[in-house]
Amino acid sequence: MGAVTWGLYNAIILYASFLCLLLVVGYYGCLGCLEDERVGLLNLKTSVNHPNGTALSYWGGDIIVANCCRWERVTCDNKTNRVIQLDLSNIRSDGGLREWYMNASLLLPFHQLQILDLSGNELTGFQGLLRLKKLHVLAVRENGLTTIPVLSALPSLKVLYLQWNRINSSLLRGRYLSKLEVLDLSSNSLMGTVPSIIGTLNRLKSLSLRNNNLNDSLSIEGLCKLSDLEELDISGNGIDGNLPLCFNNLTSVRTLVLSRNNFKGTIPSSLFSSLKLLQYISLSHNSFEGSFDFTLLFNHSKLEVFELVCDNKNLKVETENSTSQHPLFQLRVFRLSECVLNGESRVIPSFLSNQYELRIVDLSNNGIIGDIPTWLLVNNSKLESFSLSGNQLRGPLAFELNAKYVYMKHVDISSNLIQGEIPPDIGSILPNLEALNMSRNALHGNFPTSIGDMKILFLLDLSNNNLSGLLPQHLLRGCISLNSLILSNNNFAGNFPAESNLTSLSYLFLDNNSFSGEISRGLLKSSALEMLDLGKNSFSGQIPDWIGNFPRLISVVLSKNHLEGVIPTGFCKLGELQLLDLSSNRVGMSIPPCFILSKMMFLHLQSNELTGDIPNILSRLPSFFILDLKDNKFWGTIPPWIGSLTSLRVLLLRGNELHGSIPFDLCRLRSIRMMDLSHNNFSGSIPACLNNLSFEAQNRMFLTTAGSLVGVDSPLATYSYESQISVETVFIDLLSGPSNEAEKVDFTTKWRFESYEGKVLSIMSGMDLSWNNLTGSIPPELGDLSEIHSINLSGNHLTGSIPETFSNLKAIESLDLSHNMLIGQIPPRMIELYNLGTFTVAYNDLSGKLPERKAQFATFEESSYEGNPLLCGLPLNRSCSPATAAPKTPPANSDNEEKESWEVSFLWSFGGSFGVAFLGIVAFLYFNSYYRELLFYFIAKNLTFLRL
């Protein structure tokens, strides 16, 4: 019995073990994970991590993870347990691994592999052929490929993703691509013509060639052969010419993206009469002209997305065709901006009153008139973005009673004529708003406290209105997600509240208001601050040293306040600072010696009380674009190191007490655009080498502040457009920060002290050496400055004539040579200066006939020439008679006649003077006996000597 029991016990143990083994096998799929595939995966892991990567660390190990079908990024077939999908994307992104050249033989064990994703791995190519007969999908996005891999051994390939590489070869090899249905070559470096083989891929349904340089319009017509094509994106290629009419053949197309090219001519009406399946069409950012009848699309029942941003006023868009019926579609996205909309009526498209599924409406910059169509919000409960900026909409902003739009994220009604107050309950009406832009209107009243209830508000721009009052404490405590607060150019008063919870704030613009008091320490809570503008207010006291506690600051503007004291040493900690403007305050002393900010590009310290020599510490800031030290009390000479600032575009030293000669070091500033040394005590001659300063326009962004627009893509919550290719996703573009906050420079030209900013500043150039003590003649080499727009040499002691070479100043707009001692004639060829708008040579010693009254010289009045008595001709009321006009070619005997006349005059003058002197001496001796006796005594005493 014992033996039987013992045997039964062993049998039970063996049976239980067998069951456990079956369970393990069943659960972990040991039979499905073939050893060669497991080994192959481990070999792949080794290759991926070469030389020192750590990716895929969970591959391998004990029996629990030995089944490769259970490994992450590996998918096996449920029945055969063979590997059918490998996701190896972005596994070499960490660890600083070098470029990867993959051995294609590593994939040979995976006979059933259908999907392979190698995206984002710095892959530069394959060694050998990819031999995967079952592969349907190959994704190699975001790598470093420069050529399209050889795909001839992939006979089953249907989907090929190659976007975001550096592919510059347009050769697609392999006759096995005939099954290809999806091809994405967007964002590469393809140039010229579309690869001809693409036109032979008869099964192709989705094609993206977006963001290349395929600008040959004729080769685009090869795509018309793809009769099964459903999605086509050729945007961002700069294609020049008319839209190919053969696009009418693409009757299966539902997605057509033609934006950001240079298509010209009219938008053919036949295009839409043929393409009845259209769901998504984008025609934005081209050069279309003529007229376009939007009602041609009213029968396209499947249309969901329509985008047309005209970029010019040459395209007239009509939506009010009286013969049209209500549209059959229900749009989700409608962007129609920067066009000539609805002719003289300029009304908002009326068909929108029948739309109830809209998520995005953008009708900006169309010149629309009327009231704000808040009924769009009522009709479209899921509306998320509402942009009507740049129109002429009037009236108050009014919502329905107890209205609440929970899906609304983005409202932009800036640059209109909207009046009245901001609704006090706007925070409860739009509780989930992320961006609100109501700038450049005529709004008045106080800041609504309810805005503080917008917990996820990212951008708030109320600038350029007539708003007033104090900033509510609730705003600074409640808007915890606020990134940009822009309240410039209003009438807000008081101070920035001491208590603030704006921990996400990056951009704060309070300039040109009536804020007063000391700068509030409440700003310290905003440690992420990047741009701070408190200029043009009434802040007083010391410049806070704690501003140095904002490590991300790139721009600080405190100009035109009542600040005093010194530049705090705390500024020395701002290692990212690129712009500092402390102008028009009462800042004294000098720049602290620790002020070594290597990224500084714009420094404005004008109109303060800075003294001493120009600080040598500035020589250690090599990235300078603008250095403005004008209207201070600097003395001494211009230091030699100034020539080392080779990036300098603007140098303004006007109105100081600088002296000495103009150094030759300035001639090394080859990038200079504006130079103002006026109203100092410089002496000596003008360096001829200044002709080395070309004053050419710079393409660089040097006239925009270091901070720029930050785009944040906010996806729609209730809609997405499905696409096989990387068509531009439908999203709301929330823009944070100032819209190209312009750098400003004050410069004297055309007799006025002008402010230049933005694009105007980028093309302006000038040199002002006026009101110094400069002597000598004007160097004729200055005539080589063919790109300069303004020259002012007035108020000096310059002599000689106006150089004939000044007729070469073809770009000159303002030329001031007044208040000097110039002589001679104004060069007649200066009438060839066709851009000259302001010209003065007043108060010199010029002579001769004025230039002909042609071109620009026909516009100059008497004031341009006054104070030169020897000038003659129009517009002066002085004719050029022989007595006043300096002859161009004197007669041959004029020298002799002039000599004889001079001799006669001299003899008569000498004789008369001698006679008067002699009679005066006789009279003096006659009336003064003492001197008469003294004279006789002298003669008698020396008479014997004279006789000898």
C-alpha cells in the first residue's frame, strides 16, 4: 500500500508539473517565440546601442521575460506567435549616440514582419538590402537619410513614411513599388522636379511632398495620372505658375493641400465642379488673383475644412451669390482671411448662419464691417477658436444673458473699432479660454475682475485701448496658467500688486500706462519671466537689484520713468539678457565692471546722467547690434576697442562731451547702419576710410527684440481630421508674447529727430557728424557710400568744395552740409540724386549758379541755399549776371586786365595813404614844440654821420 501510495504521489507530482509547464507555455507563448527571432532581437539591441547605449534594457532576462512576444515594442501574431511588428522609434535619442548605419541583415530572421518603425534614430542608411517579403509598412521618419533606400526587395510594401529626413535625391528605385498606397516624403530636400516614378504608382492613395523645393510646375502635372489618389499635399514647395487644369482628373481626392506655394492666376472653377468628394482643401498663402466664387462649393456635401489665406488684396472672394442655395456641407474649420471679401458690401458671409458644427472660424483681416457676430457662438456650441481681428467691426461686445461657452479656447477680436466696456462677467461666459486678444480697439472702463476666474488662460492682450483703473488682485491670484500679460498703451494706474501667483508668466508688458511708485516685488513670484517692459510710466525710486533673480530674462525695458541711482550689480547675473533699455531716467555713475553679458545685443542708456569715459567693459560684449549712449555726460575720446564690435549696426553717441579726433577704428565697423556722433567736441578732419562702412541693409533680425512670438499648438477637443499622411493637423495656434516687438532707434534726418523701428529701421541708414569742431575738406571718398540714406555734416568748420563724387550717393534721401565754410559751386550732377528729399547747404560761402531745377532739385526752396550771397539762380531771387555769377570759363585776357586794374588801385591807395601820413606828422610837430625840438636835435647830431 505504501508503495502504491508513493507511486500515486509521484504521478500526481509529475502530472501537476506537466500542467504547470503547459500553463507556462500557454501563457508565455514559448512555442511562438522562435529562438532565431529571439536571438535576432538581441542582435538588434546590440546594434541599436552601439557603442554605449542603454536602450531596450528590458529585452532578454530570465524565463519570465524570455518570450520575445511579451517584450515591449514587439508585436506577434496571435495565432502563429511570429513577430509581425517592431517599433524601434526614438530609441537612440538619449545618450548622445552617433549616426547609425544599420546592417539590413539583422532583420532577416523576421520572415513575417509586416510593420517596421525606425523613426527618430539618426539613421543614415542601410548596409545591404531590406529583404522582408511580408513588410507592408516602413517608417523611417526623422532620421538623417540623404537618399531614398533601395526598396526592390520589399514586394508587399504599401506604406512608406520618409518625412523629416535630408533626402536630396529624387530617385525611387524598384519595380516592386507598384503596390504602394501611401508615400510621405514631406520635409526633405528634394529639388526641382517631382520624381517621375511617382506618376506610375497607380495604386497610390495618399501622397505628401510637403515642404521640399519641388518648384517645377510642369512636373506637378505628372501627378494627374494618379486616378485613385485620395490625399495630395504639395504645400510649401514654392511652385510657380497656374494650377494645373488636369487636377480635375483626380476625382477621388478628398484631401487637397496646395498652400504656401506661388500659384498664380485665377482659381479654376472647374476644379471644384469635378472634385465632389472634397473634405479638406487648403489654398492659403499663394499669389492667386482675379475672383473666386465660394458658392461653387455649396454642393460639396462632404466638405469639412476650407482654408484660404490670401496674403494679398489681388483676390476677390464672393460668398453672397444671390442665385446660390444653402450649402449642403457642415464645416468644421473655416479660415478665410486677408482677402477682398464680398466687394463693397464687406459683410460677413451669410451662409455661416446655417453652420452648426464649426470648431474654428477665422475671418481676420478682411475689412468686414458690421457688429460682432456673437451669434456664431450661439449656433455652434462646440466652437473653439473665433478670430475676427483686423476688420472694421463696431459696437460693444455683448453676449446672451447667462451664456456659457465651455469649449471656447481662443478669441481674437483685435484691431477693430469695438467700443464700450469689457463684459464684467466675461470670466464665467468663457471659463476655459486659453487666449484672449482684444487689443487695438476703443474699449474703456476698468479691468474685469472675473478674468481672474480663467484658470487656464495662457495669453491675455488688452493693449492699445483706453482701459483704466487698477489691476485687480484676483487676476494675479487666479490666472495661474498665464504666460503672457500684455496691457501696453492704456491708462492703468497704481502699481503691480504685491501679492501675485503668476508663476508661469514669461511675458509682461505694462508699458505706456500711468503706473507709479516703486517697482513691485510682487514680480518675484514670476521666476520664469523672459521679457519685462515697464517703460513709459511713472515708476520711481531705485532700479531694483532683485531683477537679477530672473535667470531667463532676455529683455528688460524700464525707459521713460523717474528711476534714479546706479545700474545695479544684480543685472550682472542675467546671463541670457539680450536687450536692456534704461533710457530717459536719472541713472548716474557708470556701468558696473561686472557687466559682462555675452549675449547682450541691444543696450539703450540714452538720456541719463552717466559720466566718465566710455566704459571699457563694453569691449567684452562682442554681440552688440545697437549701442545707444547719447545725451549723457560721457567725456574723453572714443576708445580704440570700438572697432572690435564687428556686429555693431547702430552706434549713437550724440550729445555727450566727447572730444579728440574721430578715430580710424570706426572704419572697421563694416556692419554699421547708423552712426551718430553729433553735438560733441570732436575736432580734426573726417577720416576718408569711412567709405569702408557700406551702410548696406542687413537681412538679420537685428531690429526685433530677442524675444519673439511663441507658438503653442492647442489641439481641438471635439474634432480631428483623419489622414494617412502628415497633412497639417487642424489646431488652434495660440501665440504668446509680443508680435515682433520692434526695436526702436532715434536718429536725426530730414531736419527732424525721427524714431525708426521695425521694418523701417531695417532699411534706414545714416551718418551724423554735425555740430562738432571738424575741420578740413570733405573727403571725396564719402561719395562711395552708395547705400547710405542720410548724411549730416552741418555745424562744423569744413572748408573746400562739395566733392563731385557726391553725385554717386544714389540712395541718399537727406543731405545736410549747412553751417560750414564750403566754397565753390554745387556739383551740377547732383540732380541725378533721385531719392534726395531733404537738401541744405545754407550758411556757407558757396558761389555760382545753382543746379538745374530738375527731378528732386525742383522741390528745394530758398531756405536750402540761404546764407550764401554768391549763389544765384532759381529758387533764389538772384539772377546769374556777370557781377554775381562766377564764370565757368574766364576770357583769355582776363588775368592781364585784372593785374593792371589791381596795380592802378594799389598806386592810388598807396599815394593817398602816404600823403595823409606825411601831413599828419607835420601837423603833430607844428603843435608840439617838445617833439619838434627833439627832432631837430636828432638831425643835427647825426648830420655829420650822414655826410660821411
